[in-house]
Amino acid sequence: MNVLEIKNLTKKFGDFIAVDNMSLTVAEGEIFGFLGANGAGKSTTINMIAGLLRSNDGTISILGKNNAKQSRFAKMNIGMVPQDIAIYEDMTAYENVKFFAGLYGLRGAELNERVVEALEFVGLQDKHKSYPKSFSGGMKRRLNIACAIAHRPKLIIMDEPTVGIDPQSRNYILTSVRKLNEMGCTIIYTSHYMEEVEEICSKIAIIDHGKIIAEGTKEQLKSIITNTKDVWIEVKTTEKVNLAAIQDINGVEAVSVDENFIKINSDTGVNNLNKILEHFMNSHIEIRSLQEKAPNLETVFLTLTGRNLRDQ
Ligand SMILES: Nc1ncnc2c1ncn2[C@@H]1O[C@H](COP(=O)(O)OP(=O)(O)OP(=O)(O)O)[C@@H](O)[C@H]1O
Ligand SMILES: [Mg+2]
């Protein structure tokens, strides 16, 4: 079952095309990451999915039902945590969650139970009578998440939920994302922290200029760009290392020395580790450690878009 299906979605602001004929499918159970630089079109896409912004063209379906035709069904099944915190400062934490959950039609005892449940979920149960103005940035974020999940949506969309918050709240949020996922929620997660996306997302779409330019698991994304890997060999002393001899080994693309490390870039299609190690053995060079460095998502992103993820 696909929780979300986007087909040929386009959004223009005047002449500017912010989302350009985008198509995307998110299957049930995924934690789906949106990666893109500033202005790539992530929030615009997300806002259209959540029904906060109209598209110029294309369709969006939630759980097989067209959003435009069944907007109430879509709203009931989506929990949206917006990029800019949206809570009322003059209402307590409890009242905030109650207000948002009430918008989804929850009433009476059920409403109360869900509000308590959501506040517990984000660890704010002890703060239910407090006003957000006394909260840290991270606590406000967590309250914002509680507001989005109290109606138990199938799809939760989080637009940069960990920007500018303390590490403890960040860990709390990442743990909540995993827990929500284990409880059966599908999640769309936008972040410009590569490590976060690598850590929690089961699938990732790289968005650039309103288009998806690559999509898949992190392993699939990495394999798009790389046919070489790095092997780092740490030695007691580099004196006896013959770089030219290593360079001559079949498959070795480049070799360099960095302090006590011999860094070898090698073709992934050639199994030459034996040959490389032989060189060290034959020259009686003491090896202290050996590690293989896989490329990270940052490299994938940079290679595909030609830019860093953030310009700050
Ligand atoms: N209401 C608007 N009017 C005009 N242009 C807009 C509007 N909203 C967004 N844009 C433009 O559309 C593009 C995409 O913006 P969007 O907010 O979707 O990017 P984003 O990927 O979420 O970026 P960020 O990482 O900075 O949040 C940007 O160039 C932005 O300036
Ligand atoms: Mg955004």
C-alpha cells in the first residue's frame, strides 16, 4: 500500500517554478527523507501534500484517495510538523495540543486521552500546564510534534524538526520518529543534517530546483556515484612505504600519505586487497589498523547537485 502518491506535481510562484513536474511514491512503513539545499522546493512540496498550498498542476493521493477530491480524508490522515513552529504562546501546552486535536474532530474523553498520550510521547507530560514562552526551542519543537500526532495520523510530515535545538531535544525527536514509525506511522522527514538522514531514513529523495534528481536507499544513492572506495592503512612508520609500488597495483587509482595513514583510493570492481597487503608484508611494515571508507551522503549530494547542502 502506498501512503503517498504524487504525480506530475507543479507549483509556480509567478514565473518561478518552485516544484517542477514532480512524481513520487512513499510506501507504507517508510521513513522517507527529503534532502535539498535552501530553496530546492521541499517545503513547497510538503505544504501541498498537507493541503496548505494549492498546486498548479498534478495530483496528490493519500492512501489511494485524491487529496483534491477528499481533502478531509487527507487532513485526517496527515500530521504536519511545519518548518516554522506553529503554537500559541498564550495557551498552555495542554491547550495547544487540545486545540489542534480538536480541529480533527476529536471530542470529550477521547480528546483528553489523546492529548495526554501525545504530550507523554514527546516527554512534556510534566509541562502540560506551562506556557510555551517558558520553553526552550527544543521543547517548543516537541510541543509542535505533539500537536501534529494527537489525532494518530497515518502519515507524519516533519519539515526540519531539529533545526536550532539542543542535542538532548534532538535525540528525543529522533527517538520519537523511530517510535512513531515502529507504531505503524509512515514518515516524511526533511533535514539538512546528513547524518540524521543517513541514520533514520529508509529511503531518500534528493531534490534540486523543484525536481527529484535521485531517489533510493542510501546504499543505492551511494552506488550511483561511486565506483571507487577508500582504504586507509595505519602503519607504525611510513618510512619504508613505497607509494609508487602501491600505485602500480591493479585497480589502485590514487595513493597518499596522511600522518601514519596510507590512503588508497581503489576501484570497487577489482579485488586487490591481498596484493596491497602483500606489499606491506614483504616490506616488513607493521600495520596497526585497516579501514574501508564508504562514501557518505554528503559526497553523493555534492556530486549530483554540484553544491553543498547548506550555504551557511
Ligand atoms: N510564497 C512564495 N512566493 C514566492 N516564492 C516562493 C514562495 N514560497 C517559496 N518560494 C520560493 O520557492 C523556492 C522553494 O522554496 P521552499 O521553501 O519550498 O524551499 P525549501 O527546499 O523548503 O528550502 P529551505 O531548506 O530553505 O527550507 C524558493 O526559491 C523560494 O524562494
Ligand atoms: Mg523549507
